[in-house]
Amino acid sequence: MPASIDTVERELVVTRLIDAPRALVFKVWTQPEHIARWWGPQGFTTIGCDMDIRVGGQFRCGMRSPAGTEHWKVGVYRELVEPERIVFTFAWQDANGHPGHELLTTVTLSEQGTKTLLTLHQAVFETTEHRDDHVQGWTSCLERFAEYMATI
């Protein structure tokens, strides 16, 4: 099932129905060995993934685009409620390692029988253009996530 998208001025909400139980979806969102296999748009390759997944823990993940450009994202885990919610900050790093504009990302997992409804909320974007870039990125990322979940 394709992701559905609801955007409000400078907020982003993406939902995806995942064909897996909620506990497994939570596990794959919170274990670095899994995250490195799906976190990023289609065609991107993970080149580094350092994660301390606990409240107050930090992450730094890098990915390479099909054109060879590197992109690094950083953040801090604010809340982990197993198996229903993950909250973290998210910022792109510049070439000097300095974080840019920080977003708050909330992933909510709701049981739908034997499946899981994943809802990702991210805000507040500096511009609607930045939000729209993330619409494409997260939609593609959740497609990769669903494909990866099908292999587990």
C-alpha cells in the first residue's frame, strides 16, 4: 500500500500500513543493524550509522546518493515508548559537521490486526520547499522500510 501524505504549511505527516506486527516494527526502528539497511530514500546507500538508541542518546547516520553525494543526519532521542512511539530530533549536517535546522520527528505505531499503521510526523520546517523535499525522502524511505520488513 503506498504511503498517504497530509501536509500542513510547515509540518509533514506520512502514514504507511506495514505488513508486520507492531513489536517487530518497533524493533526494526530501534536497532542500528536494521536501520542501516533501510533508512534513506530508494537508491541511497548507508555509509555510516552510529546510534545510541535510548532517551538522551544521539545518532549520526550518513548516506550516499546515486550521484555520489554524501548526506549526514544527526539527532537526539527524546522519547522511546515500546512498542508504540519513537521521538527524536533530526538535522542535516553541513560539510563542516555543523547541524542545520532541527526538526522534531515522532513515529507512532498503531496495531491494525496483524499489521501496523506507522505515522511519521515531522516539524517545524523552515519553508514549505524543505517540507516537500522531506515528503519525497520519507515516502521513498518508508517504501524501503516496507520492502525490508518483507524480508524479515
